[in-house]
Amino acid sequence: MAANGVHQLPAWLQAWVDGMRTCKMVIKSPQALLAKMARVKARQDLHIVADFDMTITKFHVDGDRGKSSHRLVEDSNMMKPEYREKSKALFNHYYPIEISDAPMETKVASMVEWWTKAHELMKDEGFTCHHLQDVVRSPGIALRDGAPDLMRLAHDRGVPFHIFSAGLYDVIHAYINYLGLSDLDVHVVSNMMVFDETTGALVGFKGSLIHTFNKNGTALHGSPGWSTIKNRKSVLLLGDSLSDVNMSAGLENDTVITIGFLNDRIEERKPAFADTFDVVLLDDAPMDFVLELMTHLL
């Protein structure tokens, strides 16, 4: 402990703090982060909750904006040009509202409208389960550097890894399988498609609509993954939206360590992210810090 009564940071964390200006990150209170880490009793007490689009995946791919699971469908050659035009029009209208400073009530209503219209459009344009393999082979999506290593580290050390996504469950699962990562037992909570058993055509979605502002742990209650985490009281939470800090709601947590990925309008939004997350990683930063943090939590 230093003379002023503040605990000295361990060398590994001090190195990250000293390099914050050059390594695309912000830690507003290293001492608060350290205190949270100290409350994680053991790896048997820990689990991971992560957003998928632009958190587990990259925001920039080959110089362009990375594709979300919805946009993989939108840009698929399996879909008609008219579908892509309509889907992009929805994005151009609703995405600015999603990242705006509008009242949350307005933003939630807009997200429900967006997701509902996008899903109906997908159904009306004839998406089928047979399209999934072609969709996930499309260019424009890539896992964030270090994300597969984080999944494997969690798997090897017995730490449950849950993806909470407002995207498309079937696309996310197909993509994870396509990358050869299905053995890592990553559990996905997302919008699940329902296909006609005979034709394979999309006929609807199962369960409640999951959008940017309502994805949280209540969806896990009673699910196959619930038994793996119900007695774990510490969460490592990863997200790219301010609302993602709410993903742990509905879980019985004593400690939540939050990592925010700020990819867009960085300087404008940095103060709010720094006030919300324990650590903020900027501009498509890799998972290096998260991996090192995990090694010290385990």
C-alpha cells in the first residue's frame, strides 16, 4: 500500500495504465477495477457474458464496416437486390436513433420497430435454412483479434461463456461452426429462427424479440445453460453499447467486471463509456487486455 493509503497496482496492470495513450484503452479507475478483481473468489465463481456483433466480431473488416449477423443475411447473394435495398433503408433510418442521445423510451420503441420490420422482411423475401452456410461464408465479418483465444481459455479453464445478442441465433451458431469453434461450448442467447420442416422456409421467430436494449440474463432462466452459471456470482461482461452493461440483469451477481468496446464516434462517446465500463477498449482494439485480465482472475 502506498503512503497515501491507496493500494499499489500490480506490475501487469500498471503497465497497461502507463501505456493507455498508445494502446487504445481507457481505465477511469484502476483501483476500482483492482477491487472488483479481488472479489472474484476463484474460476469456479466466474462466467463470461458477451455481446456478439462488434464485440466478439470486428467493427472494421478490410477497410469497411464489419457486418452484423443481420447484415450477413442482407448482403447475401441468396437474397434479391430489392431485399437488400429495403434492409439498408431500415438501417439508415434506425441506426442513428440507436446511437443517439434520444430518450430511452424513444430508442426502445424504435428498436422494436426496426427488428420487427427486419424479421418480417426476411420472412417475406424467402430466406431458408439452406441459405445459412452460404451466408456465413460471405466476406465482411471476422472475429476480433484474440476472441477465439478467449473462448478457448474459458473452455479449458471451465468458465462458462454466454453470448447475448440482438442478432440472429442461427447465423451466429452457423458462423461459430464454420470457424471450427463448436467444440468450445459457447452458449448463444439470441433471436431464434423457425423454419418450415418441409420446405426449410423461414416462417417466424421463437420466443420474445431480443433487441439492443433488452438483452439480459433473464433469458437464461430455465435454459440448458442456466445450471452452469446459477451459482456463479462473478461476471466478466463484454459489450459495445452503453446498454450492454445491463446484460447481467437477471443473474445473481456479487461482482460484475465490465469491458466496453467503443468502435464508432470515439471522441464524442468516450466520456460516457469511461463512466459506464470499468475498462474501455477503443477502435477495434484486440482482446489482449481481456486475455491478460482473465489469466489473473483464474
